[in-house]
Amino acid sequence: MTPVDPDFRRQLEGWSLATAEITYRLPDARSILQTYLWQDYDLAPEFPKLRDFLDFWSRELEGPLHSVRVCHSRLLGAREVNCRTHEVMLH
């Protein structure tokens, strides 16, 4: 039996892929904005993993946050899972 992919299992448990575009100010030049992309599986709409990351950023990094834009994929639900009884092999 093939092991189940942990990311697939998380999707079935309600996790979805979240992407955050983090805009921050450079420590040495506060008038210049820079972007950083963060992506991980997280629970919408609370996004606890993203919040932990942003807390870490605010506490440990010098570039102050300007804004955060979040996108997430739809949750994978039972209506999107189809059971197949046949397998076809192509050469």
C-alpha cells in the first residue's frame, strides 16, 4: 500500500494552501518597500501558521511590516474526491 501524502491528508482535514505577499520596509531605508512571498498549508480564515510567522518576523527581524496580502486555495472536500475501481496502464 502506498503511503498517503501528508499534504493531501491535511487538505482532507481542512487545511488549504495559503500564499502571503508580505510587504515590508527596508531597515536602512524606511521609504523603500520590499516584498517577500510566504507559502504553506494553513487553516483559513484564522491562518495560525501565518500568524506565527508574522509574529516571528515582528519580534526577530528588523524590516518593519507594511502590509500582508493573503490568498488561499479552496478546501479539498469529499465532492472532489472520486473513487476509481479500474486502472489503465499506458506505455
